[in-house]
Amino acid sequence: MSVRTKIKHLPCTKSLHRISRLRHRHCHLNGNGNSIPAEDPHSLLKEDPLEILSNLWIKTFSQPQNPFTNLTGFLSKLDLWVLAYQRTYAHFTGSFPPRNALQSHVLSDLLSLRNTVIRGNFLWHTKIRQIIRGPNEVPITDQLSRRQLQSILTSKTPPFQDFVVQQALLMIFEPIFEPRFSSKSHAFRPGRNPHTVIRTIRSNFAGYLWFLKADISEVLDNVDVDVVMASLEKAIKDKKVLSLVKSGLKASRQGEGDEDEKDCRKRKKGQTKKRILNENEPRPDPYWLRTFFDFAPQEAAKIPNYGGCGILSPLLANVCLNELDHMMEQKTVEFFRPCERDTIWKYSMDDGCHNPAWPEFVPSSGKDKTRKMDFIRYGGHFLVGIRGPRQDAVETRKEIIEFCEKILGVRLDNSKIEIEHISRGIQFLDHIICRRVIYPTLRYTASGGNIVSENGVGTLLSVSASLQQCIRQFRKLKLVKGDRDPEPLPCTPMLYSGQAHTNSQMNKFLETMADWFRYADNRRKVVGFCAYVVRSSLAKLYAARYRLKSRAKVYKIASRDLSRPLREHTNNSAPEYSDLLRMGLVDAIEGVQFSHMSSIPSCDYTPFPRNWIPDHEKVLHEYINLQEPKVFYQLHKSVKQHGICLPQDEISHIVWQYKTLGVRSLSQKLCGDKGMENAYEKVMVASS
């Protein structure tokens, strides 16, 4: 045997190879070919990443239209990469790791990942030779077999390092594009949600007769790479960052075929095994949360995913659809034609002649009416309200179809953009937008108290929850059967859970449903129906579990809200529930909420401003205004003119008045409407 063969079979050979790989990993060559040790990652952590991002938000909101030419400078800061790793770690494990708890090899891997991205050598979907691995991933040390290699390459889960890069890009892109986005867009943005859409519709969409309900969710499923890049290039001029995003978009096209082939394979029944979670692996979502997610409306159920871009995809979708938002905003300004004979919008588009807190009273008769249009979008669905003839709605639909085909590269037909009248009701985000016509009830004794005439004199905008859609969702979950008269079914997924755990799970579900329908006019009706279905489903479940045969017996023992303990008749020797509860061996049983209609909260009619913006944008605008010298000079001038003093001076003045004029109430009684000086003199004379 040769010397080379003996050395190859020594037990320490593998460790020597690992040491050599680590040494080459942490060193690089300079121009003369000499090895230079890599930088120490601890020496590069000099700044606070939150302060860096805060300054970026302030800069972008103060100058929203200026393009960014050097984003590589932000990507070169290791502090941002550490924050991106912390957020990705929290997404995978459920716990946010402190910065000082990160190990040195993690910082070295982050430094290597940063250098790879800056040099333009980063490759998406690299699952074998990863620069940094997730907290639950085991490093590959031994040689893989062909089957193991094939399973790794064909897995749908992207590598951990892709999530870190996506998070780093998202933290930089979000403050750049947020001031550029339209206020009519509410999806995938901080501070905006479906509730803001419902409140905006209630406040701004009263008085419209025709509605365009459009579905352009094809943009969320598949988008042309050139369209995305053209939209990004308007705000970003950094070629390295643009090439990184473009490579991520193209990487998604290469992995789609393998995933489709794997989805076609069907697993046989009975072969699924229970998997034991690792120490750092997060627990799956509870039953109540999965059930609530199944109630997601069609407009909010679809989240864009462009493959390699991952969590960056919703932002890219908004960047593409931002062109449509600005086109519709310009269209609404051009379409507006005020009329002084109308009751609303006589002079301007922002005419606040009515109370936005309640449904608006709008006349339903009259020839001269103001022509106005409004627009709102959530994801790949948008709603256009038009006050005018139907021909205006047809022309607007034609312009939208032409714009989407020319700019977005999406061909739409008339079925994707429906024209509906307000009298039929428009369903958007599982809420029905309709109007209630107000009739005068003129009764006369001569006619026997019958109504003489019914002429519509006005309408009220109504935003109510769709009860039929709620029944369909319950039917998909197999909690009810039937459509017109639904019958509750037992909640079989909670068959092996205790009564306390089952009630607490369904209470959380009912609380989230009550919050989801918070701004619906029929909130009590819908939440009461959900509570009835849940309570009846649990009663049937408990009747089967405890062998009580019917729901009536369950209600008789456990009461209407199912708060009293149930137990099997065959186990009479078991200790009482009160004794077990006192010893801490069982959990307290919560009653099912909303068992009475009076306990259900009513609709929330809190006023919503017409030009509403989120709180973080208000803070940014106020901070930017305070940084300008002109604004600060005007504030200082107004303080001098109006004699406004500091809070400390105001408090000291109040305390001094209390000490010297402590009998102010008595003096006011004595003086009546006279001045305080005469009252003070009378009080002093009376006291002497």
C-alpha cells in the first residue's frame, strides 16, 4: 500500500479537510497572490440597523420622487444583514434572537453572504452549497446518496439564505416605494388592511350608482419580468441590485416544472406518520387560527409569490400595479364635474358637507347630479364607483382593459370587469355594498290607515356582511350542511381534546370573527349565527363523546354556554371536577361566547377621515416638517404672538393661582358676572 493511500484512510483526514476548508473560507487572495485574512465581523457592527432604516424612511418621504443610484452602500452594511437574519430566524423558530446572542460562525457566514451578494456572485435556489443555513438545518458533512440529493433538489422549500437576502432587500425597498404608492392601495402595506378598505368605502363611496368590480389577479399569479424591471427602474438606478432581483425572478421559472411534477404524485392513504418537532421548530397553527384563515375572502386569499423573490413578491406586485393606481387617480380628477344643484360635491371633490361617521343620505331623484368617480384597490381586485350614466362605466372599463394590456401585459375581457348597479348589491371583501331607499309613510284616516304614496326621496349606504358567504365557508369546513336552512355538524377535529381546550379554541375563533365583521351593519346578526353554529357543533360533539345522545341533554348539564363540566356515565368513581380544579389538575372551562344577542357588540361607526393616512406616515410628515427651518420659525413666531408658554410655566401659574385664590369658587358666587378682582376683595372683606 502506498503512502498516499495510508494517509487517505487515516481517521483524522476528514478533520484536516474541514480545517483546510474553513481556512480557505475565511481568507482571500490579494492582487499579488498572497492570502489576507478576512475582516472580523464584530468590528463591522458599528451602527444601529433601526437608525439606518429610520433615516432611510425620512429621506424617502422628504424626497419621494428622487431615484436611488447607490443601494449597494446599504447592502454593504453588515448591521442590516444581522437584522435580516434575526427576522428570518424569528419566522422559522418563532423567537427573535438577541444580537449579542448570535454566535461567531453565524456572523462570519453573514459576512460571506454579504460579500457574495455585493460581488454579484449570489445564486438563487442553491440548496447544496449554502453559505448560511437555517437554525433547524443540519450541515452536510458526509457524502450524499443519489436519493438524498434528489430529495433535496426537488424540495419546494427554498434555502434559508434566500429568505435572508429577500428580507434584506425588503427592508430597503419598502421605504423607497411606500411614498410613491397611491393612497388607494391597501394590500400588502404597513398600516393598511381590509378594515381600512371597508371604512373607506363607507366614508367615500356613498352616492355612486354604478360600480366596476375588477379581478386582475393574473398579475399576482404570473407577471412578465420586463414589466417588473421597468417599474423598478423608475425608482432604483443601481444595476447590481436590479440584476439581483432579475435573477430571482428568472430563477422561479426554472423550478416550476419540477414542482408541478412532484405535485402530480399522490400519496397512498395510511402512509403519513406523525412527525416530532425539533427544539427550535415552531408549533403548527392552532385549530381556531386555521379555521379563521379558511374564512379569508377571495380578494385577500391570494398572495403573490414570484419564486425566487419570496416575501419580496407582494411589494413587487404593488410596484407593478402602482401604474394602474396613478392612472385611475388621474382619471377621477378628469371625470369630476360639479353641479351646484346637487346636494353633495357641489364645488370640490373633497367637499365635506356630510357626516362621514354614519351612512350618508343621498337624494335618489333629480336630473342635475354631480358626476364623480372614486377608486380603491386591494391586491388583485379593485372597485370603481361612478356617479353618472352607465355609458361612463362602459367607457371606463374599456380604458382599463386597454391600459392593462399595454402597460401590464395582461389581457382582460368584460367578464373580469363587471358593471353592477348599487341596487343589486356589490360583494367586496365578503361585505355587500348596497343602498336602502327611504320612503315617506303618509297615512290618512279616510283610507283606513293605508299608505297613500311611496316616492323614494333618499338613500342610505349600507355595508353589511354576506351571510350566504359565511354559510358557504362553514360548509367547506364541514361544520354545517345545507344552504337555505343549514344544520350544524359535530366539530370532529376537536374530538380528542378536552372540554376546556375545545371551548377556549372556539372562543378565540369567535373573537376573531367578531373583530373581522367589526364594521358591518349586521354585525350582531352574523356573529350571532357563527356563535350558534359553533355552539351547536360543540354540543353535538360532546353528545357523541360523553354518550348523551342529544344536544338537549348536553345543554341541560353544561348550560347554554357549555361552561359546566361533562363526564361519562360509566366513570362514576372519578373525582369531582371542582376537586380536580382546586388541585390544579384540570383547566377552568370557559363558556362559549356570544350565547346571548345582547353580549355581541354592535357595528363600529367611528368617524373615518376622507384623506386618511396611517399613523406612521403622519409621524414621518410631522418630523420632516419640524426639520425645516421655515416651519420652525413660523411655530416660534406664533408662540410669541399668542403668548403660549411652556407646560412647566403653565403648571407653576396654576399652582400659584391656587395658593393665592384658593377660594375662587366662593368668589365667583359672590361676584356673579363681575370681574375676579372685585370678587377677591369681597372674599377678603368677608374673611376679615
